[in-house]
Amino acid sequence: MRVSDRMSFSLLLDNLSKIQSQIFERTRQISSGKRLHKPSQDPAPSARLVRLRDELARINQYGRNIQNARVRLGAADEALNSLRNLLDVVHERGAFGLTETINQDQRDTVAAEIDQILQSVLSLGNTRVDGRQIFAGSHTDTEPFQLVAGTYVYQGDSQTLDVEIADNRNVLTSIPGDQIFADPSADLLNSLQGLADAFRAGDRDLAKNILEDIGNAENLIDLARVRVGEAVRLTQETERNHENLTLQLVQEASGIEDADIAESITELTRAETSLQATLQTGARARVSLFDLIG
């Protein structure tokens, strides 16, 4: 069977087109460093690459959640630590106020000092982070502790807020203020107010009883700090797990997507050599355009 000039030229063009596509693809791989540029190039690995990217995006979101949780937990721990230190001062000044040998003027001075501490405790209870209350439960837009008719009243709720930091793993980001400042067994703000009033009234027995109630508040603060510390530890552990998993996923994605530059250069050289050989073959064939259209 004789191959016509038209058929030879058609085969030549088809071969040239394939070689040029190879050159283009290898050049693009070398310049971009990527083996895959569109799913149709290799559907199965491309589908896996999409899943890997989705998983990495989810881990990144968990990372942002962890950072936000740490900010709130850090603020809560700092507030609780400051609160604990203030109560140490209350006990110290309270013990002095209970001393039998001091006079009423000295007890009035102790009462004034406790008034100042009370305002500091109130400020800690109304701590905000990024404009949101951290001791108000879910009522993050509401100042949790307010003076109503001479009594400090908790305006938040008892809901503990948490955030997802991994698949099926949440961590608390706040502790409701009623578990620290307004627990029935240790109504801290009103106890401090009552303690100052008792010293001003010279009622040492009442002051002693209130100091015992404040001791209960200290226990609640210590428990809260343990919970916050455990939450921080959980975020750190989870973050390390995310870092390890991210490394694995990135390596797998790189193995799918990244080009072998050395191989691409070798294949580009072969394609260019093949192109030159094909062009030389076409030149020897001396195919005329007039032959094709004649």
C-alpha cells in the first residue's frame, strides 16, 4: 500500500504536535516545579490532592481556633492569678483587722483597703478579650458583674464555652463567672463588700466568718486554674499533633504534585532531539504545499 504525500504530511504534523505538547508540558513543569496543573492530567492522584488540600485547610482552621482559645485561656489564667494574689492580701489585711489590740481607726483603714481590692476584683471579673467578656458564660456581650441596689449581681449564665480544635475534640475557652466570683458557697464580691462593712462596724466575729467564706472562694479559683491549665495543655498537645500531620500531608501532596525536575529536564532534552529529527525527516520528504492543495 503506497502512502500518499498528503498522508505523510498529516502524520508528520501529528507527530510534531505531540512533540510540541511534550516540550510545552516539560517546560511548564520545570518552570513551575509542578507535575500536575489540571485534574484531567491524572484524575486519581488529582482527586487525592484535592482531599489532601481540604484536610490541610481543616487543620489550618483548627490552628486558628487553638490560637483564639489560647488568647482567652491566657487572659483567664492571668486574671485568676491576679485574683488569687489579691485574696492573699485580703487575708493578710483581714488578719490584721481581727487583731484585738488595734483601734477602730486602723480597722477603718483596713476596710478602705478592702474597698480598693473589691474594685480590682470587680475589674478582673469583667475582663474583656477582643471586646468579649470571658467570665460571662455565653453572654459575652454583657458585663457579668454589676452593682444592683447595693448588691453585686451576676448577669451572665452558667454555660462553659468551648471550641473545636481537632476532629471530635473540643477545648474550653472560658469558665462562667458564677463558678468563681458568685458561687453560693463563696459569693466573693459581696463577701468583700461585707468584710469591709464589718470592719467599719467593728464587728470582728462577722469579719472572721466572712474571711472563712473568702477561703472557699480561693478553693474555687484554684480549681478554675487547674481547668484552664488542662485546657492549655490540651491545645499544646493537639497543636503538636497537627504539626506532625501537616508535615505528612504536605509531603504526600508534594509527592503527587511536584515534578521531578531532573526527569523533566531529561525528557525535555529527548523531546527537543525528537523534534529536530522529525523536522529533518520532513525536510528530506520535501513535501510541497502545492501537493497538498493541488
